[in-house]
Amino acid sequence: MSANYAQALGSLGGAVSDLFGAAGSRKSAGSYGEAARIADENAIIAASSTKIKETQLNRQIYQVLGTQQADVAGSGLSASGSALDLLHSSASQGELAKALAAQQGAITVNSYKEQANQFRSMADAANASSTAQTIGGVLQLAGTIAAFV
């Protein structure tokens, strides 16, 4: 009879362990969900920041081109030949800088989105673990009670 009680108490301990494990998994799922939400917000901020950077680059390009046009006109040269080559080169360089900023921004946004998806998957796994641990704990508890009846 004492072996049955020892086995029943062991099962009860397992049930308690599973139920506390389930509670921990639920807490983990909540943390992963919060991390996913923050990563989503970071993606939005990164996209906005990229647009701001592109606007700043546009302003710099127009300032450089305007200064160069004024310098050409101020020196009495016509807007042809080397002067046009210089303006074209500056405009091209500005467009490359904008394209690079857009690429870097897209990479950053995509990495935050991927991070958010990973956290959501981790939250789903923790929720599934919590459910399984809860069911296992309840079944062990039921078996323990049945052993005493």
C-alpha cells in the first residue's frame, strides 16, 4: 500500500511541476508577444526614418546643384560642356546616395519584420507548450486522485 502512495505522491509532484511549467510558458509567450510588437514598431520607425533621410538627401542634392549653377553663372560661363558635366555628375551622385539610403532602410525594415515573425513563432510555441503542460498536469492530477479513491 505504501508503494501506491509513494507513486501517487510522485504523480502529484509531476502534476504540480507541469502546471507550474505551463504558467511559466504562458509568461514566456506574453514576453515574446511584447517583443514582436516592439519589433513591428521598430520596422515602422525605420521606414519613417528612411523617408526622412531621403528627404534630407533631396534637399542636399538641390542645394549642391543650386550652388553649382550659381557658381557657373557667376563666373560668366555658359551652362554647357564641363559645367553641364559637373551638374550631371552631382545629380547622379545624389541619386546614388538616395538609392543607397532606400536600400539600407528596406534592409532594416525587413530585418525588424523578420524579427517580429520569429518572436510571434516563439510565442506560439510557448502557448502550445503551456497548453500541453496544462493538459498533462490535469491528467496526472486526475490519475493521482483516482489512485487515492
